[in-house]
Amino acid sequence: MTLSDYLKAERGRLAALARAIGAPISNMSDWASGRRPVPIERCPDIERATAGAVTRRDLRPDDWERIWPELAAQQEASHA
């Protein structure tokens, strides 16, 4: 699920998620809209705070395999 879809699904989620990960609401809004990429160091926090609804793969679709090779290995193992 995209960060944008997650935030739109329930009123107040933007502020709640920003609070949960200690990020400014304006940054969260920029990340959700695609104006700025989600910083690599914030991705695990967002994944945890959303209980896996928004994954690191969702947040960094173009480079997650390079950043987190252990996730790529898990995916390969689960498809074997």
C-alpha cells in the first residue's frame, strides 16, 4: 500500500503517523505526495508504525533491493 493511500484511509492518520515516528507533519505530507522521497532511515519506522501496512518496498520501490538486501533474500526464499 502506498503511504498516500494509507494516510487517506482514515482521518487523522497523517498527524498520528508523524507523531509516532517523530517527524514533522510537513515532511510526512511531502513524502506521501511524492514531492520528496521518504528518507531511507525513516522507512523502517513507518513500516513498524503502520504495522506493515506500508512496507519498505512500498516506500522505496526503485531501490529497496539495494538498500535492504535481506528483504530481497526473504522474498526469493518465500517464492522458492
